[in-house]
Amino acid sequence: MSLQDSNAERRNLTLISLSFIIYIIGEGSLTENELRLQVISVTFRDIEALTMIVWAAFAWCLYRYAVVNRGAFVDEYSRDINSLKDHRFLISYLNHLTGKSIRSRNSLNFLGGDSSLVVESLHRKGLFFYARICEKKINISIENKVSGERRVENGLYELVRLGGIRGFFVSVRLLFSAAIFRPSFFGYISPYLLSFFAIFLAIDKYICKETSIIASV
């Protein structure tokens, strides 16, 4: 089985989890205690020891993925949230909160060289989200796309906290929008889901096996 993924830890955990899932659901077994490794076949006499080694390898892949990717996920998810800084629901909330006319880059109704209030960045600090609002000159290309922007000297610069009940719901929507419509969240959590599903199947199979043994006695 091959999987194209530049993240080695994610690839390893995904492959071993899928192998476990396929083996358990397909009720796989070793034919005459034989396991084929690439071009050679190896016969194992102690299947229990082999099982423990495989589970140890699974645990190692899970551990390595958790350690290596935790920090990377936080950075990628923060970038995904920041990419929502021009969404209409956020701009509408900020205009209502500040009483200012903040504009979205997605509106594409700037005049060349116009200065406008825009959300420069969006980030979380503690339990709250903060929007950094500043005045910028927006340059529009021939294709009606933002080709460049720069801060206006001595222009407005303000850090706004998304507070209150409405701010809470806007923050929750930001989190869910980043999770659903951006790649980092599911890219990070999917190997965990596969690995936990593999563990659940293994436990369920073991319980069913022990139950059948007790019932047959």
C-alpha cells in the first residue's frame, strides 16, 4: 500500500491504521503463521510476540505523529483562521462593533490607490479573537484583484477584541469555518480518527472473542 504524503509521520500513522482496519474488518489471518515481507516469506512461531511488536510499532507511529505535528497544526490552523479576515460575517460584526466603515478585500470596489480601513490580521490570544484594523492603500490589478497594499502613514491603527455574545458566536463561526473549509484541521485530525477507529475495532474483536470463549465453556 502506498500513500503520497510529504508528512512522513502522518503517512506512517495513516498506513498502519488503515492496515489494522482492513485486517480486522476483513477478518484477516496469517496463513500457516506466514508473513510475506516484500519478496520473501517469513514464518513466525510466536504469533503473540509478533502481535505485541506490531502494536508497539502502531503506538510509536501514534506518538511520533502527536509530538512532531502538534506545533505545526497550531501554526497552520492560525493561518487558516487569519485567511477568513475578509469574510462578510466578520466585517459586518466589526462595522457594528466599532461604528467604522471597514471594507473587505473581496468586495473589489476599491479605486486604484484608495485608502480604506481593512482587517490586517486576525489572531487568537487566550480565549478571545483579536482583529487588527488599519488604514491601507489598496492597489487593484487589471483583473480587478488586489495586487498590493500598504499602510497609510499616520493612519488609523486599532486592535479590536471580539467580545460579548455576538463576538462569541462570530468567534465560534470562525473556528468552524476554518475547520470545515480549510485543509489544516481535517488534515491533522484524520490520522487520529483512523487510529482510534483501529483501536476500537481491535478492542471490540478481543471482547467478542473472549465472550465466545466463555460462552463455549
